[in-house]
Amino acid sequence: PSEPVFILEEKYAGLSCRKKIELIREEIHKNNCQSILLSALDEIAWTLNLRGKDVHCNPVFVSYLLIGKTKATLYINKVKVTDEVMAYLKAEGVEVKDYADVAGALRYFSDYNILVDPNEINHVLYSAIRCVKVEAPSPIPYMKAVKNEAEIEGFRNAMVRDGVAMVKFLYWLKSSADVTLHSELSASA
């Protein structure tokens, strides 16, 4: 996929990308880890406050994110990274490299150890890692589960919009001359 990724503003995310990376580092240090490789696309999108259109009905983009003790690197098809997103990532302290370079980077990765979720990483990347691997679940699903005020407000607003859309749809369906003329597909359209 080559659709450009876009920035989810901090006013909707509630925390900056830089702050989320800092919190992730704190969490992995609890497992005595210096770094983490993220391959779950929703975790990467949440961490970086970026969204994409690579997967139908999911606001994610194909990539990997390597968070080391001193730097973070996003491995992505650079065609998807606009100048605006590149400047944003640079300002947040995230380096951008080509998607195909991740295995090579892992072979020469110099941190002492790396947290990898064995349920999320593929065999090629797992095998490429030469430093000590700490197999453990990613802390990010737990971090995502605790919503901040901006995220809670976003949920509330989404529920209001969803409710309005549902009421409009039900009104349209009920006021239709002959409901039997509609199939699930035509009603959806």
C-alpha cells in the first residue's frame, strides 16, 4: 500500500508521541529491557499518533517501530511519508528508514537486549536479532486500555455521532414506502 499516513493531532490523542515513547521505555525497563520492537500495526499507530489506510476499516499502516534506549526508528515505505509527517516525526525524535531495512538493522542492533512479543513477531525478524531477546507481551495494549481525558471525550463524541446516524437510518427505513424493497446491501448503501 502507498496511501500517505497522516497525523492524529495531540488534542485527540491526549499525549504526544514523544511522551508515549518515554512511557513505553519506562514500562519495558520494568522487565529489565533496553529496547522493544513493535510489529503490531495498531500499537505503532497509537505510539506515533499516526494513522493510515493500509488495512480496510482499520486506521493503520504497514511498518515496524524499533524503540531503543536512546532513539526510535520507524521502518516504513517512505512513499507514504509526506514532508509534513517527516517533519513531525523528526520533531518527536523518531527517525524514518525504509521498510525493507528492518531485518538488517536488527542484525546490527547494539542495545544489550530487546523485548519481543513472540505472538507478534515474524520468524525472519526474530532470527535477525543478535542481542539478547526478552520474550514477553508488549506493554502497549495495557497502556492503550487506560484512556486519557482526550480519548474519553473522543469516545463520547463518536457515540453521539453514531447515535445520530442510527436514528436517521431508522427514520429513513421506517418512513420508506415498502421496507421489503430493501435488501441489507441497498439499506447499507
